Amino acid sequence: MARRAAPHRGTDVHYGDFAEDAQDNRPSKTQRKQQSHALQDLGEAAAALSAEALKAIEMPESLRDAIEQYRRTKSHEGRRRQLQYVGKLMRGADEEALREAVAAATLGTAQNQLALHEAERWRAELIAGDEALTRWLQEHPQTDTQELRSLVRQARKDAAGLAPEARQPKSFRELFQYIKPMLSPDRTPGAAPEPTEEA
């Protein structure tokens, strides 16, 4: 009885190649570690935001709870472990959307800090002389000139009888609270000055 010829196999297939390709597409241990650290850094940046800014960011409730727990944790080891947990939960969230939201909130905080410093500088210059008052009115034409002059006049009067390190009377705070909203990056034209805490 004649033996059958082996069927034609065409191009040889090496199944090991598929396994190698799959391994090549998987992130390496170093890449996974870097990604984990990046997610933890993002979680830490979110935790550093104000409660109001954090509340405005959309995220899974489990992640929000974990970040709040991290903020409440005091011990170094406890914070380290909680941050790892935050990073783990970050994998199930929209990382790009979270990153953009945290960046926007962080930028807003920095801009608000600059506005505070700018308000302090203007207050000092307005009290120091009329030249600053003229510049302010040119740069901020929406200002109620009479009200600003009155605030400046009272602050100057109070400053005259106090040493520089003791100058924090009510008139100083009122002047600061009047000019600060006009320098705020998110102010609306004509908005009334808002009360603010001054360091």
C-alpha cells in the first residue's frame, strides 16, 4: 500500500512568534512602575488642591473618597500606602481628563496668588503717593474714583500714626478688599469687591 504524501503546508508558521509579539507589546516592568508613579503624582496633585477645587473635578466617588482619606492621613507610612491606593484607583478613571482638570485648577490657584501679591503691591503704592492713584485710574477706568480716593485717604491717615510693622488697621483691609477683585483673573467687569482673608 502506497504511503500518502504529507499535505503541503505552505509557509512555515512559528507559533512562538505570536508569543514574542505579545510580549513586545506589553509594557515592561520599568514602564509599569513609571506609570504607577505618574498616577500617584497626579493623585497627590489633586489632593493638594483646595476642597472647593477638588469638588469641582469629575471623578469616580471611590477615587474621591480615597483622595479625601489621603488628605486626612497624618503618618508618613499611612500616606504612602494610601497614595499607592489612589494611584491604583486612578487606572480606572479618565486619566487625561483628570490631568487637564488638575492642571487647570493648579493654574487658577497660581493666578489667584499672583493677584493677591499684585493687590498688596498696589495697596502699598496707593498709600505711598498720588502718582500710583493716577496710574490705577488709567489702568482701571471702571473704578469708582470717589470711593477709592476716600479709602486711600483714610488708609494714609491711619498709616501716619503707626510704625510700618504695625500697619494692619481696618482701612488697610478695606482698601485691599476693594482693589483685589479688579485684579482677579476670573473677575467680571463691574463686580462688587468680595470680602477676603488677608494673611
